[in-house]
Amino acid sequence: MWVRDRLDGLWRDEDFADWYPRDGRPGLSPAQLATVCVLQFVLGLSDRQAAEAVRCRIDFKYAMAMELDDPGFHHSVPADFRDRLTEGDRADRLLDLALARLKEAGLVRERTTQRTDSTHVLAAVRDLTRLEMVTEAVRAALEEVAGTAPHLLDELVDEDWGRRYGRPVRLGKNPTKPKTRILATGNDAVRLLEHLYQHGTDRASGPRVQALRQILVQNCHRDAAGHLRRRTAETEDGPGLPPSSQAIVSPYDDSARYARHGHIIRWKGFSAHLTETCAPDGPNVITDVATTASTPTTARSCPASTPACTAAACCPPSTWSTAATPFCPTLHKPHVTTRSPSPGRSVATPPGNTAEVKASPATTSTSTTTAGRSPAPRGRSARAGTAPTRPPHPQQPR
């Protein structure tokens, strides 16, 4: 209600003019659909539930400036709008517009304190063993070639290949003879790639075929005699396995990576970094959202230099971040100070408790006086994801 009363909505239909063709049919208000997407995410509603809420709930109608007798829209409309939203940098541009209007309303001030934290984003892939990975990569490449140039498979695919790669691979955790089968599948992959390259490099330029080539290189190698061998852990005799920052986890998404945070949290996918204002006298507003690779060695840019913060002119003089979010570019800016937990320290020093925070020699961030500028972050235990140790119960007198 506050957004509707003070701002007349975060977006206007004119902001979406380049999303739609000029000679198309009349459609629904894109500003209303963007508002529905926000409310749907906040309340955790499905597309059907969101469409029902627009049709029946008066608070939804007020937030979207709709008439009380407006019937709403079909539940398939939000999915189509999200497809348009994911094209290019449209989502970032909407965030820039929202921040600019929130700044005009006084909710986002210039040079305020912000904090950044990260969370994991799961990739839409299933867990695969190494044997399942190579086998599924061969099957995906065969399906891609069958859809573009099926005549190339006439001399290659036989009944045995149809039996092995005709359906999705599900071998379980303990398949029989995994080492022998992965070498046999690797030889099939080599035959397929050589056959495609013989008919021209353009035949092997598809994403599934390229994923097969990378997966084959990461899981197999040739010895001195030219025989195909399975890669194992790094030893003196073999090249070893690739690091998790380079290892492909699925032939259908070659950008997802395996990551581990502490000793409990493990996932395959990406990392999402969210930055929000944390001034004690105002609401917390998210000013930047960035998705990066899940590997901890991948650095991302400082939120103070992102387009969203620049558009809203909310460059922070102080930024609190977690150890998983390095801000190397910020250290060279005298007007921005970053703070993060030291590598050898399990609990971050709260800025509200001390007037001056001294960084250890191993810390890569700088610290200045921060008393009263931001709320104290919650302490973290020695291992991420574990609960703090509880004190022992006092003994009862006999």
C-alpha cells in the first residue's frame, strides 16, 4: 500500500516499451505483471495461486491499481512474462528503475551502510556418477546430431548403441564393472567425435557435442601407448582429475559447478550474492543481486560498482560482506570500506560493539570506525551450517 500511495507503483507501462513489438496485439499491463511477480515471490505462490489472488484478493488489486471487478488473467501469463524478463539485462534495468524511484521517495539514501551475503542456487540437473555422466553425454550428443543431421548416424549407430543410449541413463550408486564400462563408453564417445569431425567441424559445433568433448577430456586420457585410460586422483603416473571450478557436472548445463561450504552444505549450481542497505533508521532495501559461479575462487565485483547502485547513487561508504564474497576492486577506492571475517576467525566482530576494528595480517579487507552505523551481524560457529555449542547444564544438588 505504501508503494502504491507514495510512488504510484515501482514501474510504469512506458518502461517496458521495448519489450513488445509495435504492431502486436493489445496485451496486459507489463507493470502490473512485474508487480505480480514480486508479490508472487514474496508470498511463495505458484502461478495458479498468483492468478487466483489477483482475481479475488483486494490487496493485490490495490497494489496493481486494478478495478474491483477486474477478472485478472490466465495462470499461464506470468510464465510468458518471466521469459521476456530473462532476456538480456532486462531484470537489472527493472531493478535500476525501482531503486531510482525508491531513492526519490527517501527509502534509499546516498552513502549509507550496506551488507552483502551469498546463498546457493541449485542447477536444474540431477546427481550423476562419472559413468552416468559420460554415458548421458554420449546420449545427449547422439540426440542432438539426430535432430540436425540424422544421416550421419546411419553408419555409426547399431543395435548395441541403441540399447545403451536409447533412453536416459539410471545406473544407481553401485553399477557392475564401472571402470570397464566407462572405458567402453569413452571409446564410443571417441568414435562419435571422430566420425563427426570427418564430416566437417560444423557438424561437431553443437553445445551437446562440445559438452561431450569436454566431459571426455575431464574423465579420460590416453597413456603413452595411445590407449584410453580413466582419470583418477592426482598421482605421479596420471594427469589427475580437474578441479571443481572446471569440472562439468551435467552435459545439459556446462556452467554449473560443484561447491561445498564448510562440512555440511554441498550443492551443484551457482551462488547468488545479495546486497541490502542496513541503516538503523530505515528499511532494508536490496540494491544489488548477482549470480556467479559456485566455486569460492571466483571473485565478483563490488556492489558499489554495479549498475544498480550507480543508477541509484547509493555508493556505500561501508560494506559488510561474508568470507565467500571478496571485493577486491573496492579496496582501491578511498571512499568505500569493506569488512569481512578473517580467514582464521570464526565469528565476525560486530560493528555495533566496538568503535574500532583491527584487521589481522591475513585479512584482505580494511576497517574504520563503524560504531552506530549498522546493526551487529549474527555470530557464526566455527563450521558453517552447524549450531553453536551449548553450555553444559548445571548439576542438580543431591
